[in-house]
Amino acid sequence: GSLRSLDCHHRLPPSASSITNRWPQSRYLLGTASHPLPAHKNTHLQSIVQMENPVTTSSVIRAAGYPLEEHTVTTSDGYVLTMQRLPRKDAKKVVFFMHGVLDTSLGWVCNGPMGSHAFTAHDSGADVWLGNCRANEGVGDKRRGRAPSDYLRYWAFSVNELGLNDVEGMLRYISMTVSGSDCPGKELHIVAHSLGAAAVLIHLVFPREGSDRSGHGRFRRETVGSGGPNDRATDRSIGATRSPSSNLCIKQVILLAPAGFHSQAPFLALPFLYTVPPLVRLANGLMGAFHAQFGLPAYIPSKLLRSVAFKLATDFHSVPALNELSLSLLRLLVNGDCSDWDRALQMPHYAAESMPAISVHTGAHLIQFIRRQKFELYDYGWKKLNRRHYGADAPPDVSAGYGNLADLGVRVHLVAGAYDGVISKENIRRHYDCMQRCGVDVAYTEMELGHLDVCVGGHEDVVQLVDRLLGGR
């Protein structure tokens, strides 16, 4: 990994007006006169806007007056990830934030100093790290100049790799970085949302090193440097005793609307439930036979199309009647979820230059969660391929290994949204029940919020809850 330090002098955050002035008003406002942002946001940051140069996590942190370091991390299979750090090098508490699907680290800072999880944690004295998964690094300008074969290999990953490689690599890097400081006895807290939370659970249940106590046997992993789910496996086994970040004691994991159990598919996913799996299974079989690998991303593929799509979304947002119509349609597609989906689509990381994506294999893995009603590792669709990767005909059950969390002594707090149509509260309760049966120190909180509200929504109640759980004010 590498470090680029950007203005690392600690200072108090500037006033709300000075921050707002740094982001000139434009037609891309998240809040408008006809449809303003919630009052608690207006008190500290009028809006996040898209400027001539795209708004990034780092630009938001700098504009808010916080110290910033940018780090690059190379995973065990060769992917290069970017992390942002809001450093407090004398802090005893280290907090790692992991975003969900089609999101980036920007979601943890997009509501400004008074309404964002990352800023609040830093204000409470934490050394804050913001993670980004590989789905954010292969789009936009970064894919230019890449050979088509490399591009296809890049996207050959499922949720497995997000936990076993991305989260593992970032936590290992954090551990190596902060463990060498002059402040011993540091504790690691993890806050993760949606698919990021599922990746964290996969990482904790199946850490890279240690003996096997998971109850489903030892299994193999993909070759280091392969970058895909269909390359030849090696003999490196995965145990279940300690996290790779063992030099840094993991004290607590806060999971906001974690994925993994899905009793009902959003209407938006219905067309893909029975079309994607057979196609991916066929592709996996062909790739397994020839020891090849390829995948595809799902996102708006060109700058022109993204410009048109986001311009239409902005225009709809500016007309109250059209905005209400589009918002009603969006909520119908996500089972009535009450989040502000119209504003979410205007987040600065959904821009003409680039946007987050999801790989087809990741989408197939999510469909697997829905169709099987189980939280399992990725099923390659063929017993031979599963045996190659896992040493068994079927993929391991992640929830069956929750006892490893108890072995690690990790405290888990689950947060569910009562009006979450994407991952309902009943599914969060399934995580809770499985963890209780496995002896995990787990707590459950239900809030009157939607799926996005617990992360990018900036709602004061959930920001204060997470801050309190982290030991803040």
C-alpha cells in the first residue's frame, strides 16, 4: 500500500456558512427550494453539489476542514483499492467504515460535518478509515487503456471477494499502519452498511489464517493474483479463529441493514431472478472447463449516457409533480422503501465521469441469497467447481459460522429500518437469531427509517445512535 498525506493538521471544523460557500449553488443541488433538505441538514451544510470538477470523498473532507490522508491498498488477488483516512494518531479508537452496493466512501461524509457518520466519529475522538471495494475502482477513467481481456477479468468477482479479499486487505493494512504507532492498546470498531456488512461478516467468519472451527470443513481459495471466482484454486485454507487484523483488537461491529438474508425480492430484481442464474452458471461452466475467467459490470457504460440519465433525473427533481411521480415509481420498485431515492440518484458519485458499479457475479450472488433463503458463499453452479473452491459440493453457510464471532469476542450491534423495503427488519432479525444461537454478544435496534436512511440519509437519530455505540457523546 501507499500513503498520500493531504493537509493533515488537526483543526476545528469551519462554520456551516464557510463550508456551504465552498460548494457553489448549481442545478445539481440535492435539495431545492421546492423540495428542501431536512432541517437538521440545513443547519450545518446546505447541500452537496456537483461542481465542474466531480465531487469526491477527498474533496468533501478537505472542504469540511478535516485532516485527510489517502491510502492505496493492494489485495491478495491484485486489486488496488483506495481508502481515505481522517487521522487522529493518538486515538485509542480506530473506526473502519464500509459502504454498501452501488455506493462509495462518499456516503459516509456526504451530509457534512453535522450529519455524517465519519465526521461525527472523528469529532468524538476516533481515527477514521473509509473503505472502498473493487467495484468502485474499475469504472470511469480508470478503465481507459485497459485491454478488453483485462477488463473482463477485472469484473470476475462475487461477494466472496469483497469479504475475503477487499475487507481483509483493508483491515490488514489498517492494522499494520496503526499498530506501528506510539499509541498501544488501540481498538478497532467496524461500521458497515448493506452489502458491505455482508462482506464484513464473510471476512470475520472466514478469516485468512487459523485453524478450522467453523463446522463446515476447510476449503480452498482462489489463486492469489487471479482476481476472479473461476481461476484455479490453491491449497491455502481458510480457518476461523482470528481476524487478519489480530494485531488490532476488534471490539465491536455495527451492521446497518446487513445483507445476507432476503425473504422478499424488490420488484426491481424480479426480471433478473430467473434469467441471470442460468446464464452465469453456463458461463462459469465454460470458464471452469478452460480455466479462464471473465465478468461484466452492471452500470451506465458511457459518459454520454450517464450525462443524459443524470440530467433527466435532475430535471425530474426540479418539477414537483414529476418528482413525486418518479419517487413513487422508485419506491414501488423497492417494495415501498421510504428512503429518498430521488436524491440518492443525484449523489455526487453518480456523475458523468464515473459511477459505482456491480459485477454480474455479485448480482448473481445476491439472487442466490434471495432464491435459497440462505446466507451462503457463492455457488459456482457446478459441483466440480464448488469442490475446487470449497472442498465440498455446496458452498459454506456463512450464518452457520457465526460462532466464530463469539470466539473472537466481538460485540455485534444490528440496526434495522422499520420501513426498509430492500432488506426488511425480518431479515435483520434472522441475523440476530442466528447469532444468538451461536452465543454471539449481539444487540438489535429497530428505527423508523428506510434502507438508505441509516447511511447516506444523514438522519440525526441513526448518526447519534452509531456515535453512542462507538463511545462518543
